[in-house]
Amino acid sequence: MARFLDHKQVRDAVQTVVAGDDVRCAVAFWGDGALKALFGSKKRASKARIICDLSMGGTNPEELVLLGAPDNPDLKHLRGL
């Protein structure tokens, strides 16, 4: 059964997911501070497989560098995500 989450419940649910061992994220836009807010550290983020959208300009390029771009094979782009 589907359930609706308020902002705190969403934050708690996301933090539970990213605390796991096999983290996979499809996040359209990565803003300033997203890595720190979601993962807490670059080391933790480096273990995640991530898809984002670079086509609309909503992602902070510096955040992608923190996520390991352009050398991170687990950081992918999907236009229109």
C-alpha cells in the first residue's frame, strides 16, 4: 500500500536508504551540499551508484566533481531524468 510522507519522513527514509551497503540513486539534480547532506562524506558517496540529469542545468558541477566526475564509472547521466 502506498503512503504519503512529509518532508521529515522523506528525509529519514532517504537517509535510511543511503546508509545501506548497496546504494543506488536516481536523482535528477544535485545541488550545492547534496553529497554532504545525503552521504556525509566523499568516501561513503564513492560506494554509491548514481544516475543524474545534466541536460537541464539544474546540477551543480562542483557537486559532480565531489561525487568523482569525470572518472567515477558509477556516476552516470540520463537525459530527461
